[in-house]
Amino acid sequence: MMRTVASEVVYSEGHWEMLGEQRARAISIMRPLHDSHIHCTVYGSIARGDTSEGSDIDVFVPTPPSPTMIEAVLESSGIRYRERQIIQATPSYVAKGYIIIDDLHGYSFPLVDMRSNEAEFTRFAGQASFTDLENNVRVPGVNKGLFLIEPTSTGHNETLVQGIEGIVARKLGVDIRIVNERVRALKRREKVGRTGVFIKRDLEPDESFSSVFQELVRSKPALRRRLRNR
């Protein structure tokens, strides 16, 4: 059996200050959705706490109302976006809508119902709700280096995932197949680098997510197959 050793990382005063500012920013861009009773989360380092200066904040809406409603809520709150996109990473993966504020901040939401493994991805990376952020809660999750990050009062402990996939799955409350799948994907990216996405469609100002998505469904057989095989 592989012996697992956790390394302790102690955060500096500067890191705590940076994390506090990043989480305050996340709360501010989540608030319009939260106040409109639209459930949203953040995931990754902002949820775990192991952020850096360049960490992005993607507010994710797992079970969205219509994209038009999301846009209306943001507009009424004075939030302006730089661009909107529809992205489907692979032919079998769920297509998502993106409302991008700037290089580090934005919103995303699925355009069809997610499969269970797609929904569990954010738990694998670590996900936090609006209330979690307000209460300074940090959650465990796996980073892109394939280390399990477990928050502590002084920072976090990190443990290499490979060799303890079952333990990681139990700690995060996800199916072990999710852990194995993400390990394979991240190791492959380590070898060949980040590859392109299957669909990336920028929306014009006068286009809606719904109309463009239907246009893509008509023109992309793989997207139609994904809709049939939910």
C-alpha cells in the first residue's frame, strides 16, 4: 500500500489578505443572483483557499433559469459584461453559456441538464456557496497539480491524489470514477498540453443564448447526440 504523506502549507499574512479580497469580490458578483434566489457557487482555489494573484472567479449556476433571466438580473444590478460565449469542451460534454466580465471574473451555466459526473466535477475541485463565502468557510478539493487540498486554521494540508483515489473520493463525496477520470485528464494535459475545445461560439450583442444554441444543435450532429444521450 502506498504511504501517503500530507505536506502542511502555512499562509502568510499577505495570502490571507489577498484571499479575503478575492472572496469579497466573489461575494459581490454572486450577490445579484443570490438575492434573486438563483443558486450559484464558486469552485476551485477560491473555494479551497489556495489562490494566487491570477486566480479566476467563475460563478457557476448549476440549475439555471433561462439565460435571459440571468442576464436581466445582472443588468438590473449594474453588472456589465465584456463578452458572451457558448463553449462545449468535447462532443460528449455539456455545453455551457459564459458571461465574461473580464479576464478573471465571469459566470457560467449549463445549457442542458448535466449528467451526474458533470455535476460532481465542481465537488472534486471544491465548491463553495454564497453563504460559505460569507461565513469564511473553505472546503477541500483537488487542484490542477493533482493534490488534495484540505483547509486548516493556518493554511492547508496537501496530499498527492495518485494512490489514494478511493480515500479522496470518500472525503469529497464523489464517485471514485470521477477521481479516476480527472486524474487521467489532468495527466494527459500535463503530457500534451491544453487542447482546443469542440465548440466555441462568441455571441453578438443582438444574439441570445437560446437562439444561438438552437442554431448549433441544427448544425452539429455531435451536439444533437449529446442532447439525446443525457
